[in-house]
Amino acid sequence: MTNHWIDIKNSDCIMIMGSNAAENHPISFRYVTEAQQKGAKLISVDPRFTRTSARADLYAPMRSGTDIAILGGMIKYIIDNNLYNKEYIAAYTNAAFIVGTDYYFDDGLFAGFDRTSKKYDKKKWAFEMDANGVPKMDRTLEHPRCVFQILKKHFDRYNIALVSRISGTPQTDLKEIYQTYGATGARGKAGTIMYAMGWTQHTVGTQNIRTMAIIQLLLGNMGVAGGGVNALRGESNVQGSTDHCLLWHIWPGYLKTPRASNFSLAAYNQKWTPKSNDPLSANWWQNYPKYSISLLKSFFGDSAVAKNDYGYDWLPKVDDGKHYSWLDLFDEMYKGTFKGFFAWGQNPACSGAHAGKTRQALKKLDWMVNVNIFDNETGSFWRGPGEDPTKIKTEVFFLPAAVSIEKEGSITNSGRWSQWRYEGPRPLGSSLPDGQIIMELGNKIKAQYKDGGTFPEPIRNLKWDYAAKGTYDPHAVAKEINGYFLKDVTVKGKAFKKGTLVPSFAYLQADGSTSSGNWLYCNSYTEKGNMAARRSVKDAPNNIGLYPEFAWCWPVNRRIIYNRASVDLQGQPWDKSDWVIKWDGAKWSGGDVPDGGWPPIGSFDNPNPKARHAFIMRKHGHGQIFGPGRADGPLPEHYEPMECPVEKNFMSSTYTNPTAAVYGTEADVYKTCDPRFPFVGTTYRVVEHWQTGVMTRHQPWLLEMQPQVFVEMSEELAALKGIKNGERVVATSARGRLECTAIVTKRFKPLKVAGQLGAEVHQVGFPWCFGWQKPDSGKEESANLLTPSTGDPNTRIPETKAFMVNIQKV
Amino acid sequence: MSKSFFVDTTLCTACRGCQVACKQWHDLPAEKTENRGTYQNPADLSFDTYKLVRMNEAVIGGQLKWLFFPDQCRHCLEAPCLETAGDPAAIYYDEPSGAVIYTAATKNLDAAEIIESCPYNIPRKALDGTLAKCDMCYDRVAAGMQPACVKTCPTGAMNFGERADMLDLAQNRLTVLKRTHRGAMLLDPDDIRVVFMVAYDPGLYHEHAVASHSGHGISRQVALRRMLRPLKNLVSPFA
């Protein structure tokens, strides 16, 4: 979230699309409700009428996978009706940037597409630069090649009639939503979006969010209270694990995983440190080497010195152009590329797309270590339905882990708040906290390499001192993450002693004199104490629910990021009542930690030379309406899901995302517009279960409320197939089958769309929280047996929210 | 000062935290259920389920509504079940809170008669005839805490406090709701301690959302029992 949970209460219009917050983030509704009671409108757009829709002022149905069409229509509506904040977009976004003459968009393809490699040459999307190497701009937004004009032209095709034909959403609903949400473009008004996996899990997932980000920029909703782009994370510490490099392509703090071509530390830093020639651009990532070298110092301690590139060569590199994400890893596992696997706090046999392929892949392993609080369908895959244990070679080890309340440490919520918590009950039996397991594992590996081995340096030199009396010490790790001064130094005129904690990332150095396990968290555990453990419920003077001394949030406790865009060029808030920061003539005071302390610009004719542009993390300092870094285009475009019920894309002749991730084993089958699989399927969660249900299916009270996997369908579809409410049915896709209980409901309705297979498009939905181990009947299986192994080209997230199925009586 | 609930169904998201919190506080076992083509589960209140979020789909004015009704004992100010039982050892008022409390001695009552007396169809019996229902978490309340269902509610749908405060809150919320929902109403607010607010016809939420049959007038049967009570009370010590 660019904002945070409590801030939702400051919104004037809340759109919940691509998520079902009432069911999956129940506590968020405390703040949604508070906003509604102050007059905010709640919009719910979802293929199915959910418990969120039940509380909405406006609900509209849609065909799953058509979000860009719907949101693109909103962009057109906002521009056509002058609902955007022109001063905001001219000053703070790249709307004014001039795009180079190489750029074009034609019939669903952007400039630079290579049909063989299915990749774009992104150089064709570059901005035009002036003699000083600064992007050329026209802040009147009139230049025919300025981003605003290109945007306007690009989305001109997205008229309400066409959007309705593609999405199945009635035109009257679209218009009402566009009007209601577009009204937040007025100064002092704020609209927010609450989204989750309903947007990300598509072959156009990244561009779904890009489309909304463009809307938020156009309406001036970024940086303001009650605004922002708010990802509701799917697990309580997903934000924290992403911050600390859960994903393959990033190091802690969103530094890049080195590529093979980054052959030295200098080459690595050179490659990933952006350069701006604009004196008004803070270009915060120019500090990249300070963060990367401090991280290496944290990894390797005294062994990391300038002469050995701080141990850079000891770290693994990824091959250029290759992906190592979930789908890719299981694809390689399926092909037998690697032999061992740690399934740590996860349940891939149920959680990942195309669970059938995953279960086959697990058989190719020599060994697997399953670390979890309970045995699960992954650890026991060899005795799952249809398996013959005598024919499976994989040796499985189970390490019982302590549950969250049995261990001390931090947890970072969607709003980027790192909150410290304490051990309650002692871990049961032989279960251990994850930290303890990892520490002991590291100790054993180090012992193995004591007397040599292949390439022992990374293991031997790894600093591994997080124990107090043999026990994992979460405080030692938290301090390491924050970082230390490693010698007596003077930075910015202040003297610091060796061994003291660094007060904030502004003091990190690229000369080996500081360490930091994650620069974004530098400021979280300082000489003043553990900031995440703070519990003051005193609000800041601006009284908008920032609670700055409750826990700690990154970066540097800034509760609303991009907040320099919440004010006009004189530093005065767009919203006079729910303001975030305010310039008093000499400094920012009374509100949130500003996005840098520089003074406001004043005017672009005569800018204050000490000022900086608002979006400090962007190279050129501006919010990106035009995003030339994405794999599938600098602007979003509607493409059909890899499996869909329509024979063509009515927006262009480019049917599906041309850069989507697809896989080529015999297990990877996709059937689009195939009469054998005529219905749109989607997956989702229910409030009663958690993820794949490993934590909840063992809980009788929760199983009592949701005892069985189900498929929801409209009364019309049930009549068509002769299915009665509550009876068992079988769902099939090109990849698998699932027996489930039919819930026949008014909450799904058939949709009229253009070019559909039959008379109407029917959609059905499945919760993915079940698996054969629990309940004891063994008949409630994972809905991911149906979902496809295709995904977004940027993130490689699977397209589990739109695929094709059939439904039959048992 | 006695207590009351105010249940604002317009804020309920049917997260069912209340339903689980109730089971947890009272240490009630889960029932063996199956999906019957609805999220609502268990199907009904039972000896082991005191709190149940009822879920109904209704088309009102051409628009689909999913109506949630977190059902429970209303703790009547003059409880017909208590009057019908006429046995303070089995059913009594917890004086400080006003809760209507069932004890193990309900086993000795005529269960069918007690159930029949309830205008909201709340009490449920075990195989041995013992009756059970919501007890307002009167033990928690005595310790200065909120009932478990209220404590867990994330949205403010479940509220609990001094009766006068709850009635004020209910009136204020009703005034606001009436601006957009002309048919909004409080259900039997003068007679019970669990005051529901609904936006539409209460019958769409639950058959027993409002008091059934003659409402809160006492039946001839109860009147007769009251007349006989002194005699019964005289006799009972020797029984």
C-alpha cells in the first residue's frame, strides 16, 4: 500500500476491484465503514456479487480478465470530461514528457515488437532528451507527442459501448462508476483503490495495476490522504517477506539480483544506479551503491573489503533474460533440472496454478524438506489421491515449525508497518521458530564446508552471528537489518561511534564503513530502541490517523508515500482538512514525514533551485503515466486471457498478451474458445479459511462454517445443466478435474458480451482453500487442479483468475 | 444499569467472527456440517450453536441484496421462556446485566413448551432435554468486558453497552439510515435487549427476525402459570 489501512477512512470514494476485502481482509472494513459513515461511496466491481458487494453503494458485474477494458474506459471518461487535476499531472507526472519519434502503437502492438523472441525493444519507447540529457517537456500538455496526448489517443478507442461489449458490464453501470470515481479528481477529494490477487493473477496483471495507477495520477490521488494505490497483501507478512527478498529477482530493499553480465561490483552498481541530469530530480536511487555495499558488509562482515569487491563474487548470479519465479521453478522441477527443494511455510501441491503439474514435478526430486506447522498435501504428496508410494523416489523430511504466536519478531503489514510482537506460549513439542531452524541449518552447512568443498568462500565468509547462548535472537537480526557503523566516522557533520546503530539510510555509505541488511529498514532499530515495538496511540497534529509512534513503517516512518504530491507547487495541501504535509515557509511541519525535506518547487518558470520533483524514487522525479520499463508496453492495453470465451479481441487483432509467460511441457495445455470448456472459471478465497487451508482446515469451528470445496454458479447455468443447489458436480479444465458442491446463486449472472461462444457467457468460481488431507473425507481437493500455468510477463504470476472450465453433474 | 446490544445489520459483512468467538468463549464443539448450497452453516441454531449469521439473497427494487442477520437470543425484558418455566433455578435474569440465563436445571422443564414460548425461536435442546442459548457472556460482562461476539466484530455491526446508550445509538443510526432506506427499522426495541436494525422488510432477513404470533403479550398458559406460581413455590421446597 502506498497509504495504510487506517487511512482508508479518509477516502471520499473507495473502489474495491480485484479484491474482496470484506471476506479476505475483514479488519479493513472497520475503515471502509468509517469512510462510508462520513459519506464516502463504496464501489464493488467483481465477476460475482460478494460479501464486499453486499456492503457497496454501487456493484457492477464483469467478465473476469477484462479489467483493463473497464479501467481504460474510465481513463477516457476522465479525459473527455475534464475530471483530471491538470495542475497536478503537469507538475508531478510525466504527462508533459515528450516521447521519441520511434514510438508508435498499432493494432494492439507497441513499437519494437520482435515476433520471434516475443519481446519488445524498449528503446523505441524512450523519451526525447534536451541538450543536457533532461527529458523534453511541455507542461501545457499540448505537444502531440507528449505523454498526455499519447494517453488520450491510446484510450480514445475505449468508449463505453465497446467496453461494455468486451466486459459484459452494463453501460449504465460503467457510466455511474466512471462518474462517481472520476469525481475524486476535484481538489480536496480523494479516491482509493483496494486490490489484491484479482488484479495481479492475470497475464496482464501488472498492466491492470498500471491502468489504475494512471487513473490515480490523473485524478491527483497519489500522495494524498484517502488515496493511493493499495495492494491488500495476501498473507500477514507478505509485505515484509517481499521487502526482505522473498522473490528471486530482488535483494533486500528492492535492490536487483545480479545478472551474470554484471561481472563486477562496479559493473553491477553501474548497471542498476540510475542517472539523471535534471538538477531538480532527487533520483533517490542514485544512492544505490551505498545500499548494495552496506548489504554486502552485512552479509560478510569483516571478510568483505574493497579489494574483494565486498564479497560480490561470492553471491550467485542469475542468467540474463532467464526467469526463476514460481512457474519457472516448477517447470524446471517438472523437467528434472534440479533435485532438492525446501517447501518452507507453503503448500505448492495446492497453492500454485496447475497443481497437477506441481504434484508430478515433486516426484522428480530426490529430496524435499517440508517446513510447516502441520504436515500438508505437499509433504504427503506421495500418498495423495491416485499416487503409488512404491513408485515415488522422493525422500521427504518434515521440520515442525512454531506458529506465529510462539515466536518473537517483526511482521510487516500491507501498509508497510513493521510491528514487533512477542512470544506467547512456548512452541509445542519439538517445533522451533523459523529463525532457529535457519540458523541451525546455516551452522550445519558451515561445518560441512569447514575443511573445504566446492567454492567454500560464500559459506565460510558468511557472517552468521545471530545467536544469544545458542538460541536465535530476533533482536540481533533486527539490528543487523537496520545496520551499524563499522568504524568511527563523521557523516553529514555528525560523529558516530563504531558499533552503534545507523539512525537512517541517509547515513549509509558506499565505502564499507556501514552495514545494513535492508536499507529500507534503516531507521527501524536505532540507538533510541526498537521502533517497531512502539505502541503510542497519539496521532500527529494533522489528525488523519497516521499514529506516527505506533510501530514503524518504511521508509523512515513515512506513512503515506509520494506525499510531496499532496500539495500544490507552493507546498499547500490540495485537501485543506485531511492534509498530509504542509510547507510553513521554512519547513514541512505538523504532518507526515515528507518525501524528502526539500522546499516546494514554487513555479516551473522560476523553480526554487533547492527544490526537488515530487516522485523522488523515479529517475526523472515524475509519476509514470507512461511506463517505458514494463515488458509488455509503456501503456496498458486490453488483451484476452490465455483461455477465454470469445473468439477475438474486440480492441485489436492482437488476441492475447503477446509477451505472456507460457510453458511447453506436455502438461502445459491451454484451451481457449473450446466448446468442451465453455464457462469462465475463476478462483478466490473465503473468510473462513486461510491460503490453502493448512492452518484452518484443522480447525473444527472453521471447517464447520465452510466444510467443502464448492463451485458457485448462476441459477441460469444450473438450469441449463440440470444442476440442483447443494448437489455434487464435477468441474473440468484442460488440465484437471475437481469434484465440488454446487452453490446455485443469484450472485452470479450470465453476461452478454461480443463474440462469445454461446448465447451468454457463464462464469463460475471456486475457493482454493481445500486439499485432500483435511477434511477427513479426502474428497475436498484444490481448485488449482484446474488453473493454468501461464502468467504475467513482468512478474510471472499465474493467471488463476480467468480460465475455461466445464461443469457436469456427477 | 442494565445492558443491551445494538446490531446494525447494514454494517455486517458476514465475516462470522462473532459466530466463532461465541463457540470459543463458551467452548462449544463444532457441528458436523456439509455445504447445502449456501454459505450459512450450521443450518440453524442448536444446543452447540448460540450465534448464527443467517444469509439470504433477495432482489429488492430490481437490485440484488445479500442480507446478513447475526441471530441470537434477544434477552427479552419480560422473557416468555422465563415466565413459562417459572423456575428460577432453570431460567433467571442475571440482575446486573439483564441477561436471561439458562441453567442445567432446564433439563427438568418441558422443553417443547419453552421453545414454543419464544417469539424468536431461539432455545434449542440437547438429547437429554437440557436447553441452551446465548447467555450474553454475562461472565465476561461481570468482569467489565464486552461479549465475545461484540469484541470480535470488525465493523461496528455488533455493539454492546448500557441500555440507554444503545437505544440512543440505535435511534441515531436509524435516523441516518432512513434518509436512504425508507423502510429501515429497529426490531422490537422496547421489548428486548438485542435490538437489530434492518434496512428492508425484516421477513427477508429471517422468519423470526421480529416477534412471532402475539408478540410480547403473554399467553393464557403463562397467565395461568403465574396464577399458580405461589402454590408451586410453596410446594417445591418439599418436592
